[in-house]
Amino acid sequence: MATGNLASVVVAVDGSEESMNALRWALDNLRLRPDGELVVLHVQPPPNIAAGLNPAPIPFGGPSGVEVPAFTQAIEAHQRRITQAILEHAFKICSEKNLEVKTEVIVGDPKEKICEATANRNADLLVMGCRAIGPLQRMFLGSVSNYCINHVGCPVVVIKGT
């Protein structure tokens, strides 16, 4: 699928091997214009989603909606470590191909933010991995790749997992 007419390609990566396989696929199969850019995009879920928890309300009529700063800071610090590990792994893959890439890290819902970042960059192509989850999981959790296919304004290449 080599083409020399791509100005901007976004490759969405997360902590999955499928997303890294998508990055490898893009590096092996796509050719950018001389002034083109390949952007490795990682979307970090917001702290309360990442933890899957919200601190319990203060009982006995205490203030509600109060965040526990140490809890939030610990989650954010952990997310930064996860993001750093993901980007370091992506850089290692890119360095094996002697290719310089740009990176972008956004906090938010991955489905929406991948589409938003792709649109903001006027990307010619979005490349992403797809985990092999079952239909029941997909029904409850949704599929990020399926959402992006239906909402992004450019072609999408999905590298399926096994």
C-alpha cells in the first residue's frame, strides 16, 4: 500500500500489542510525502475513568463532590508512567526503522479524542489496532476502532488482533 501522497498519518497507540502492530504496519507499508508527518497518538483516559473509582462521598452530611487530591495525583502520576512506557515502546519501534515521528498525548475518551485529533490534523489516514474482543464485551464496552471507522473523516486502516 505504499503511497507517496500522504501528508499526515495518525497512528493511535495504547498499551496493547495490537496497537504496536498497527504502528509497525504503518512504518512498513506507508510512504509519506517528503514534507509529511507520522503522528503517534496516545489518549489517556481521565483519572476518574482510569481508576474505575470515584472516592466515596464524605458521610454524615459532609461536603459532596470533593476530590481527594492525593488520590487524584497518584492516579495521574501512574497514568504518566503508563503513557511514558507506551511512547518509549513506540519510539523503539520507530527507531528500528530509522524514522522520526511526532507524538501527541491527549486526555479524554479515546473514541472521541482519536477522531478529534485526526480531524484537527487534517489527517489523510488513521491507523489503529483492534483487540479481538468478543461480541458481548463489544456490546457493553464498545469498540474504539468501530467508533472511529464511523466517525472520523478520513480512511481508517484497522490492524486486527488474533
